[in-house]
Amino acid sequence: MQSQHVLGHHILLELHDCNDALLNDVQKIKTIMCQAVHKAKATIVAEHFHHFLPYGVSGVVIIQESHLTIHTWPEYRYAAIDIFTCNSKLALQEAVQYITEEFNAGNATQQYLHRGK
């Protein structure tokens, strides 16, 4: 049986021309991502962030409604961010706008996918 309704909402956010020092600061990235969850009106369950040597950060914020992830490449001034939720009532664009502004992205693009349709 194939589902006729959407199970998930997934935003793939591409941030280019960001501040390279910020993209390498695991504590600031953690703060931005957790604050984005609050902007979306979601609920944090857990989070984990890792700083790679010599540079780069990967992190995940598990939310009651699914997750947000980030992977940074400071040497390219680039960040890849996923925002995924099974709750269509969350303010996902509020989170996208906040993240884009906080990382000072010179160029940002997003793809919106329906999952499980």
C-alpha cells in the first residue's frame, strides 16, 4: 500500500561564502543550530557536535520531530545543512532564515523535499 500523504518535510540548505572562522567554531555552530530549533518551535531531544582536525564541524540536533544536521568546510566557506521533520506545523522557514543570517552566507539556496509521499 502506497502512502498518499506526506510523512516528512526535508530542507536541504546550501550556504556559500560564509565566515570561515565561524564555520570552524564548534561552540558557535552548536549555539546557532540549537537556537534554530527554538525558532522552528521544535523540541530538542539530544545534540552532538564534532570538530575535525585541522578544520570542519559536523553536528546533529535530534528533535522530537526528527533532526537538523550540519557539515562545514571552512576552507571552502561552505556549509551543508539538513532540516527534517515529520511535523508540518513547525516554522521551518524561520529556522532557515535564522541559520542563513547567523552564518552570514553570501549565497544561500534551498531545496524542499516531501518524504514518504
